[in-house]
Amino acid sequence: MTHTVHPYAHRLGVIRDWKSRWFAADSKSYRENIKVDEMIRRFLTKRLRGTYTSNIEIERSANELRVILSTARPGLVIGRSGENSVKLRTELAAIVAKIVPSDHRTLKLDINEIRQPETDAAVVAYMIAEGLEKRMPFRRVMKQTIEKVIAAREVEGVRIAVSGRLGGAEMSRKEELKKGRIPLQTFRADIDFAHEQAYLPYGVIGIKVWIFRGNVYQDKKTSVRLPAQGSASETASSRG
């Protein structure tokens, strides 16, 4: 029997780094940190829906809690003269203070722009969800999206699966389209995976996207992992 493994978790420590980077002194602070991370991710996923936000990373040092957002539309997240980002940081600080009142770390919010949205699985999945929520035919949305993604220079393969009451049918089913290759079992294969939901009057449609962006060899892997190993949070935590 085979086991389906999440493409991101499958490559942790090989070509991927953890999305939460911190050290806990004891089991109590470990539990608190896990709870805060989960609440931050849940809040941001709901709050930033529609802003094409794909990645949420959390770093902790001795006196700082840093939340790093990757989005294809940074202008929507930052807002006019930064008012949205200030409001977002205040709301995040309130969430942390509510769960762990004794945590006096300074909360910082970093917003990174995704230069090529077509190569990011989370952004592509939301684009499909957006098309379905506008009542467009699901096959047309899938075909148009695959053509758009495969046209990107870095992309070597793409696979899209949608499931649910497609086209308003009484019985749910699954439809899948694929172009190029998706080597799921190759560790050095840079495969980005994301799942999204489209909320329609007759039910929820599930969307899964796999994007293969080529193989990461030793020289590339070193350049990818160095910033994570020497990040400010880990250095400060190891000193503390």
C-alpha cells in the first residue's frame, strides 16, 4: 500500500526549510508557541483571503516575533501609506497577548512580493477558486490556468485536481488535468503544492495544485538553505 505524503513535508531538511523557526526552553513555552503559531496562521488565512497571500512564516528570537508574508499583491496587504499593515500588526499583537500575556516580544510584520505568481501553487489555486466562484465553467478555468502556468519559464509541469459538486451536479466527482511532469518521489524536485476551497451556493469545491519548477541541485540547495540556517531568529535564540 502506498501512502500519500505532502510534497512540502516530504522535502523538509532536503530542499525545504521549516515555516516556523524558533527554539523553546521548556514544554510549557513549546505548547504556547505552537498555539500562537496556529492562531496566527488561521487568522491571517481568513483575513487575507483575496490578497493572493501564499506563504506565512514565523520566526522567534529572544526579544522579537517576526511574521513573514509572501503575497502577489503587496499593495492590498500594505494599504495606502501602510495603514493596513499597521492595523494587521496591531491585531496580531492582540492575538498573541490574549494567548500568552507574559510574552513581551516585539511583533514585526514583513511583507515580501511574489515576482511570478504563476509559479506559486497557492496563488494559482486561489485564481481557480476565484474563477469558480464567478460561476465560470470548471473545465475552462482549469485549461486556461494550466496554459497560463506552463507558459512560465521556470515551470516544467503542472497538475490541477478539483472535486465536489462540479457544475452543480447532484453527485460529487473529481476531475484532473495535467501538463508536463510531476516527479513526486524525487527529493530534489522543487514541487510546490497547495489546496484551496471555492465556496459556491450548492457546496464547497476542493482544489489541489502541484507545480514542478525543476530540480534543485547541490549548489542551488546551498543557496536556498543558507538564509534559513543563519536567520536572525535562530542566531539570537542560540545565544539566549
